[in-house]
Amino acid sequence: MKLRSCHIDNFGKLSDLHLEFQDGVNLFHEPNAWGKSTLAAFLRVMFYGFDSKRESGLFDKERVVFRPWQGGTYGGELDFSYQGKEYRISRTFGKTEKTDVFHLYDLSTNLECHDFSSEIGSEIFGLDSASFKRSAFIAQNDCECCSTDAINAKLGNLVENTNDINNFETAQKKIHDRMNKLSPDRATGSMKKRTNMITLLTEELRGYDAAEASYKKITEKLTEKQEQRKELAGIRDQYAKALQVASEESRREGIKQAYAAILQEEQEKKEMELLAKHKVNFIVLARYMQVISEKMINAYPNRIINIHHSFLPAFVGAKPYHAAFERGVKIIGATSHYVTTELDAGPIIEQDVVRITHKDTVQDLVNKGKDLEKIVLSRAVQKHIERKVLAYKNKTVIFN
């Protein structure tokens, strides 16, 4: 038997003390009044408890003397190894023996076991408390070795029992039978049965652990999926509202465009009737800012003149001055051309440019462009009137 460690909750003056015992001799070299005698008494009491015999008042005195000075739980724990197994004794003491509590744990499983009773000292050492104190255990203040009735009885039995030799075969047979009964190699052996039972319980416990781990993972995934479901539901609601708004806006825009197309078609029809009535030969688009239908363009081929406020083919479409400003060009221009079905891509009649600098703002570009547009448009109209423009394959020949 080997002591491994002990933890004293409260015992006499010792409180919340944990000690680890090493192999071999363990020396406690401490000053007087540290509690060495109290520690020795604690180790003995953990195996035997307090003496229940009231000889010379020792029982009352010992239980009272070691009562915790500072209060709290009266007792502690003691870890030891015996016959290849690790155990832990746990005792708490009350005012009387009836209120004492004893537990024994198997440290390999951390479960309470019943290999020994509260009389564990007598069961392991084969000695009662009094004999233990006079033989295997000698306290600091009680360095006297002497015999007791229990020791004398054991020695007497050894001397008087002369039948051991005669009963050798009987003893050997009993040992052999006992070994067979406990043998781990026999199916009927107690150790074999317990080993099998431990194996089954271990596998069952592993199954429980695996099931618990799986349950935990599934629970976590379920929680995650529920959160995702809530998030997706929120996104779906947002998309549904956005789709509803977009559908309504699209419907309105469609109606608006259809209405505008009808208005433009009616307007253009009236315009063509007016042009035919007054026998207009060509058309100049100044600030017209509308797309002309293919029907009207075909009715006046190379006779519809437009002014575009950029130096085509650069910066077609709307807001060319803004595009030129963002691009950082050093010149801007204006282009007058015949209108075709392709936007801002008809035969060019006249172009001109003006220089700009980094100091010019967008509004400066617009102001300079307006003057240039007037000049370019007037030149183009004059050349068309004077019949100095010949259009051919989306190009023009200008006669000066």
C-alpha cells in the first residue's frame, strides 16, 4: 500500500492543505506548531476514524481536539494505491460517530466503490486502531512500541497453529479453487466476468459519449439552420417588397413610355403635315432634343440638319461636356451633321473646336460650347442652302 496524496479541508489547525507523497521516505521538516502531529493524526483517522472506545476520555478528547479551529467542513480526502488499484477515501466528521460520513472511490472510474467498508484500516492492515498505533503507525509524540491484546492474539495463533503443515494440501486446494473462481482466463471466473462487464459498460459509455457529441453537433447545426432560415425569411420579405415596388415602378414607366410614344407619334404626324403644307425643303434641329422616327428621316433624306455639342465621333449622346470634363480633354468642339436612323452618326457637314484648360469648369465648357454650336450650325445651314454639300455613303464632300 502506498500513500499518493491527501487534501485536508479542515482538521485541527490545518485548513485547505494539499500534499503529494513521493516514493520512499517523505520528510516534513517544519517549525514547531506547524501541525505535523495533526497531519499524522489525520492520516490515521482517515483509515480508522476516531476511536469509538471511551478509554480515559480519549474519544471525546481526540474528536474535540482536532475539531477545525476556523470552522468549516471537518475532514478531507486521502488517495492511495493498494494491490494495483487507486483509491480515494473521503471522510467528514460530525459531533458523534453516527454523524460521520465515509465514501470510497475507485480513481480509475471516479465512481464510488465498495471494495472496503468504513473499517478500511482493519481490512487492509489486519490490525485494529490500537494495534495499528503500537506497530505500523507511531505518532510524533508517542514513540513507544508495545504489544496489545490483538497483537498477542495474532502471535499466539501463529505459534499454536501446528496444523498448517498437515493442512498444506487442503490450503493449496482451497487456494487453487479460489484462483480458478477468480481467474480472468476462465469464462466462469469472477475477474473474467467483471472484466467482461467493465468492457461492456465501457463500450456502452463510449456509445453514450458519441451519441451526446452527435446530439450536440446536430443541435448546433439545427440552431444555425434556424438562424439562417430567419435571415433568409427576412431577405425574402425584403426582395418581395422590392419586387413589388419595382413591378409597380416598371408598370408606371411602361405606361409613361407608351403614352410618350403615342404623344410623340401624334406630334410628329402633325409636324409632317405642317411641313408638307408649307412645302418645307429641309429641317434644322436646334434644341429639339427628341429622337426622330425612321419614317420622318426617310421622308427627308440628307435634309434634316442637327447640331451636336461635341467633336464627333467623341462623346456621343447626352451631356458630352460633362464627359469631356471627366476625361480631361484639352479641346471641345461642335458638330453639325445630317440626321440618320443611327444616333449622332450621320454624314458630317461642319465641325470646329475651341481650346480649354484645367482651370475651366463644366459650366465654362458649356458656355464656350454654346457659342461654338451657333457658329458651326450656321455654317452648315449656309453650305446646305448654297448646295455645296454632297452626301455619299455616310460621308460628305464640301465644295468651297
